[in-house]
Amino acid sequence: MPQTIHLSLNVNGAMHECDVEPRVTLLDALRDHLHLTGTKKGCDQGQCGACTCHVDGKRVLSCLMLAAQAEGSEIATIEGLAAENGDLHPVQAAFLEHDAFQCGYCTPGQIMSAVACIREGHAGSDDEIREYMSGNLCRCGAYNSIVAAVREAAEAAR
Amino acid sequence: MKNFSYSRARSVDHAREAARKPGVALIAGGTSLLDLAKSAVEAPDDVIDITRLAGFDAISVDDAGATIGALAKMATVADHPDIKAQFPAIAQSLALSASAQLRNMASLGGNLMQRTRCSYFRDPANFSACNKRSPGSGCSAIGGITRNHAILGTSEQCIASYPGDLGVALTAFDAVVDLGSRKVGIDDFFLPYGAAPHLETVLQPGEIISAIFIPASKAAANSLYLKVRDRQSYEFAAASAAVGLEFEADGRTVKDIRVAIGGVASKPWRARAVERALIGKTLDERIVERASRLAVEGAVTQGDNHYKVHLAPRTIARAILTLGGLA
């Protein structure tokens, strides 16, 4: 019998209980156990950024973190970004405005990464945005639009 | 990856005791361990989380130097105003590493312990011969695709390169690794390959890095880290250089110079021959370029990594000339 542990995970402000094998990553716990499939699995080895979410306000790669390590922290995923009434987060709105996606697969990770990038104060110029968003790959090549969206959202936040 | 048990260390002594046993792995940020476990390079039976141990992430800087707890995150140290002011090469080596997400997760201790990116080492399913993974089984890289492999510090058993940046910057400035019961100079912390490439550091079972100390110096305060790579960001070094410079009162004669290189060696590589050639000299392009070539004397190339014989000295030269205001 595979050994499981019981975890209480705080995701988007709500407590979720789950029983998972210790080897389960935060990404797999979110997607397969909590059925929050907004966070995407791209490479599953920390090289693409599609799995980016926030733990205690910091952007992290959920594929390289055990779910067990995130217990006790505040986890924020793309599903929790828009307001309760459905109003989009300014970064989400900027991505729409600038058509900053094609297939959309990298987009939740890009948005979560961008929200944190702006909050960190690392979106002061296009060059800085490119550098500090470099952990999020986009195979469709929507980078120019992504940079424009982050630039606009950062300016609005200042 | 193989399943394991998970528990959290109650104290550093508990972690040290547990770490003595075979099959036990400590986890901090997890960015190395989980990556390696997914490729089955590492397969622990028990994982012990040390991140909730209090007091191991402090950063303090005074006239003697900087003391950084091993659990301090790369992002925190990279952005720390005192580290940026007194040890810019170290802050830059962190800021130029990995990605923002990884820097938020990864600890300094774990960063030093990172393992080679050799694609044969990381692919046990397809390449069983790897002296680093299984001592005595042979080396799949020699005779294979070796563009990223080391030209310095290799042996007939292994040509894998150490990919980290922080270790290189620390090596330039004589950092000391605190293991709790003993302290080890950074250059001694990493072991040369010789006949035993599976032994990468001096860590004995039960030893855990608790802090890193970097002594203050004028050269450390006037330093930079130059990282040359195929992509502009989020990639390991093809060649890198951590350089520090102090001039005499005349502002032109070199009083102290530190040079360490990365991306080209089996461990972070101090280039003392370059330093010796430039102490007491006035810097100009010719003298710097000639001295920089001393760094690759004795280099052994293998297949596709010959370019590093040229790239490494040029990287050193550019770093020195930039620092010296001559680039």
C-alpha cells in the first residue's frame, strides 16, 4: 500500500484537505487532488514556468515543490486572481488588451509570474521585464505582447 | 519518482542525526533534489524537510565580512542592499542564476550542492555508465556530445562541469563554509575529481552547511560577475568569471586582484596564475589578455568543448577590463 500523508492546504484563501503520497508535488496536488487545473504542467522539471503559482506571495514553480512543503503557507493560483464578483485582475485585463497569448497554455503561469514580478518591483523597463520574466517560456512566441501587457499593468500599478 | 517518507526536522541536531543514515535526503528549496529524483538520479527513501528550522536564513554584514545562513534564499541575498554594496559579484552571481521563481525557492546551501548538468549523468535510463552516479561504471560523456563539459579539473573518470555561479563568486573571495562542527575554505569544500568523481564535496554523513562567511576586502567591494551563455537569461554559463580589483593609491597599479571562473571546470575554479601575473601591474588590454590565457593552461579538451579554451580567457579579460574602466 503506498504510504500517504494528510495535508491541509490553504489555496486561494480556502482550506483543502487531501491525502497524498509524500512524493506528490504541489502541482499534482493542485491539479489531480484539488481539481484546480488552471496551473499547467509543461515540462514538470522546472524549466518552463507554466506551473508558476504563489506561495506566501512569492512566485514559485509548483512542479519542483512537494505539496507537503506548502502546508502552512498561503498558496495562490490563477483561479484565485480575479475578484469575487468576476472582475479581472489588472494583469489579466492587460493580457487580454495586448493579446498576450496564442494557445494559452503558458498563460496562467505567465500571469501569476507577472503579478509577482510587478509586486517585486522588477518591471521598471522592457529590458527588466524580459529579464525577470525569463523563467516563463512561450512556445507560441507571444513574448512581445506579454512584455507590453506587463509594462502596461506595471505602469498602472505605479 | 520513487515514493519516500516525508518528515520535518525538529532541530538541526535531529536533522544531522537523521542525515547520517543511508537513503535519507534533506530537502530545503527542493529545486535540485526533486529535479534529480524525477530523473531517478537520486532516489531517497526518506526526505527530511529542514526549511522550518529557525535562524538559518539570517544575513549580516559588518566590517569583517558577510555571514549568510545556509537557508537564505537566492532571491533574498541577491537583492540585499549590503551584499550588493559590499560584495556585488556575489549578488550578481545570484541574480544571473536560474529564474525568478527558482531564486525564490532555492537556498544558498542547496545552491552550492547543485549537481552537474551533464546530460549523461542526468539520464540514467539511457546511460548506465556514469562514474559519478555509479562509481566504476565508466563515462558515457567521453566520446559523446561534450559541448558543456569541463576543460579544467577533469579526470579519465569524469569530465562533467560544475554549473553553479554562486560557488564561483565565493571562490574568488575566499569564502568559508560553516558546517557547524567545523569550517572549510570554499576551495577545499569542493573536491577535485581524481579517481572518485562521485565525491563532490567534503561533506560527511551527518554534516549540514549552516552558514557561509565571506571576508570583507576592497577587491570584493569592487567586483563583478560576468556570465557568458547562449541565451541572454535563464541558462547555465558557457563560461563565467568573478573578478575583484583593488588599485594602489595611484589608482592604476593593481594591489589586489581576484579571479575565479565557472562553466568550464569540475569545480569552481580559482585562477591564481592570472592573479599573480597582474598584481603590481598597470592594466591595459594586451597585458590583461595575455594574463587571462594563463587560466586555461593545462586544459584538457574533449570533443565539442574546445571553444572554452578561447571563451574562458576572453571572459576573464572582459570582466577585468570592465572593472578597470578599460572595456
